[in-house]
Amino acid sequence: MTMSGRPLEYTYEDIIGGERSIALNPGQSDPQDEKVVSKQLQLTPRQMTRISRALADPHRYEILKKIAEKQRCACQEIRGRLPISAATISHHIKELETAGLIAIEREGRFAWLSFQRELWQAYLGQLGKV
């Protein structure tokens, strides 16, 4: 639910869609092999647009950079680092979550933010193909 009481339009699963393809490293023939197999998300054009829009705002991009610096980041840390209101930070965090760039884990009154590196790598990979 959003703060206005409306249900969220998309969940994280909707954003990533569970679409995965396996890319084998050169010289690797069998996915069952014990060698490293990298999984890469395949983002839809709609997902690419949603991420691009989220990153278009300079404050959101700064927030994302702060979250990416650590494995988990508390909302309070973001609030203390940026000269914008708590309500605005909350809005930006919600936009980043809707785009799938961050995940929010709640523990009581605290919210821990984590950067979704796999989705970020998929975004950059597909952006590089343009």
C-alpha cells in the first residue's frame, strides 16, 4: 500500500519478471558443470524505461549511489546525508523501489535499503547494446 492507501502498481517480481537466461563463460559447455555460470536478467522495454526514469532525477541518483556504497543502508543514513526533506527522500526511495533498483527490508520501525546489483548489471548490459 502507498501512503495514500492505494495498492502498489508493481511488485519487485513484476519488475524483474523472473525472466532469466544463462550465459556460459567461454569454454564452458555444460551448465551442470561446477564452473561459474553467470545469470543475467533480461529486462523488458517497460522495465528499462522505468529504471531510466528513476535515474533521471539527480537526487534519486545520489540516493542510489549512497545505498550502493554499503550492503545494507538505513533510511536514517540517507536522511542525514542529503539536504532534502524526509518526505521527499521517502518519495525518491519509493520510486527507486518501484523501478527495482533497491529492496526495502523492514525490521520494526527501521527500514533497511539494499542495492539490487543484479538488476543494475542487467540494465547496464542492455543499455550498452543500444
